[in-house]
Amino acid sequence: MKNPMLEVVSLLLEKLLLISNFMLFSSGATGEDKGRNSFYETSSFHRGDVLEVPRTHLTHYGIYLGDNRVAHMMPDILLALTDDMGRTQKVVSNKRLILGVIVRVASIRVDTVEDFAYGANILVNHLDESLQKKALLNEEVARRAEKLLGFTPYSLLWNNCEHFVTYCRYGTPISPHAVVQSRLTASSASRVPAILLPQPPEWLGLQAPATMLG
């Protein structure tokens, strides 16, 4: 039986996370095209590698599919407004991303390495070390990513780009960054008493991390 209080806390945490990251997304809105022409040496990437793009307050993840293609999850408001592939396949702008987070719609899409990284430095398989998990074979990782391409619900806490890559790479969808951010956001916002993180929606098929807040 669902606990209404925990559902409210979950929704509140997502809203706080969105607000805390809003200025970060907005700060790049006027320069959305910068970094588009950056060159990346892809010869060192292998099909099935996890590509990680660290930024100031967030990290973006994708699965390398070979031939300069990366599968990654991106929130996108246009998915809720049109099924015109010509429009939705364009690189997601900051406005589309922010509104996509709000309405919880996203797609697991394929873009070039340049469009995925957007001028930032790329780490390869850094999660293997930080999570200390054994990765699946690279070809299995890539095939998992390819099977998931298309529309997907989005949640900052329960179904983000890190959940996508950890499912593909390790077989378990987890997002340590979401847990850390939710702890910091809840603590700074209202000093929420220590509670277990609420369970994610059943349709996501995810398990809530056994992490305390407060």
C-alpha cells in the first residue's frame, strides 16, 4: 500500500532538485551553440563504454555505440507536444531540457559525441572505479542501450541518465548523484528529519536506495 506522506516527500525533493539546478541550466541558455564544433578523438572509445561529462553541479552520462554515436537520456518538452521526428531529433536546448524535467518526459536518443559532450571533457568508464561494480561485456552493454532507445518517463530521483547507463553497464539502475543531491537539497532547504527515501513509482521497476535523509 502506498504511503501518501512518502509520495509527497518524493515529489517535494524532485521540485527542490529542479529549482537548485535551474540557474545552472539557464546560465548556458545564451550560449547553447558553444562547444558544438569541439573535436573529440573517438578512436580510444569502445562500443559499450560509459562516457561521462562532468559539469559544475551535475554529470551527464551516455553509452558509446561506435561510429561517433552516443546513446543517452535527455528530458525534452517537445516529446509531449509533437511526434515530428524532424523537430524532436534536433539537439535539445536548455529550454527544452528544463521543461522536459518539469513535465517528466524524456527520450533515450542517439547523438554524436560532439553534441553529447557539448564542449566538455569526457571521462571513460569512470563509474567502474567510483561504484566498484563489475561491468557486463561491452557488447551486452551496447545492446541494452539500443533496446531502450525511444520515449521514456523522466525523474530526477528515479529515472535519469545515470539510471540508464548503470542499468546498461551493470544490470542495476542506480544513481548515487541523485541520492547525494537530494540529501544536500533537503538539508539546506528545510532540515527534513531523518527518513528513508520513498520508493520510486512501481512502473519504473527501480529500488529506492537505503539512504537516510537529514
